[in-house]
Amino acid sequence: MRILRPRGFALSVHHIDYEALWGRGIRALIFDLDNTLCLWRAGPPDAGVRGLLEGLIGRGFRVAVVSNGRLSRRPEVVSFFEGIGVPVIWRARKPFPFGFRRVLGLFGVRAGQAAMIGDQVFTDVLGGNLAGLYTILVEPLEPTRESPFTRFNRLLERFIRRRRPAQGS
């Protein structure tokens, strides 16, 4: 099922070839939060992620985060992203495309100019594909620390992850 297949795979957000994405015409990067940029229900991302995001913004990318999480429960995470000028769309209801479309409108880019980067097939990849984005699946930061719903989804994802090509975007 193509709608569940990402266009690229990477070990983490640090292993994506962002120059290749720029060459493809990608100008906006939409990241998932939990287990993509930081641990599930943990504090803000680490300094390495901050440096990566600031570098991407400096390169000319527009960067946003789309999360199904709740803003009110993580004020320190909100402060982290506000501090570097990255908008966060909370309670996005992925895989529905509403949150992704909101980012596209905010940035003034077409779907073909944006990439969704996340660790889950049934939220990040499916939602990104439904919105017409270039999708990249990364390995979860800590797969043993997730919600029961996500753990269930991981069982279903095994089939899709098994069929992936070589690492890289």
C-alpha cells in the first residue's frame, strides 16, 4: 500500500540528507515531536537537535513541528521551540491532513515543497502522504518508551519497516 510507504528512510533526523531535499525543491520541513526530536513525554529536545534546527533555518528551510500531543502538559517544550522561532501545531490529529495543511498555509508553500519527518507509519507517514508531502521515516529514539496505542501500532508497522530500502533519504 503506497499510502503507507515513506519516500525515504533514515536512522534519525541527524542522518537525513537535507541538501538532497533542498535539491528536490523541498523548502519546508515538518517534524514529528515525540520519539523523533525528543523522547515521549519528556522535556525539550537536546542541544544537538537545537543546532540541527537552527542550521536548517539558517540554510533557508522553513521548519515546524506537528504533534498529536497536548501543549498544556509541556510548557518547557513550547518555550524551546518559541526560542528558535519554530511553530508547533499541537493536537494535530494525525494522520488527518489538517495540521500539515495549516503549516503549508503558514509558510506559503505547496505540498510538493514540504517534507514530513517522523517515526510512525500510521500517523506521520500516512498523514504526510495524504497531505501530498515528501515523507521520511526515522527510527524512534526510544521504542520501549511509548504510549500503549503507539506500541500497538508498532506491531502493525513491522511489515512496512521490513520492506524498506537502504538507509538515507
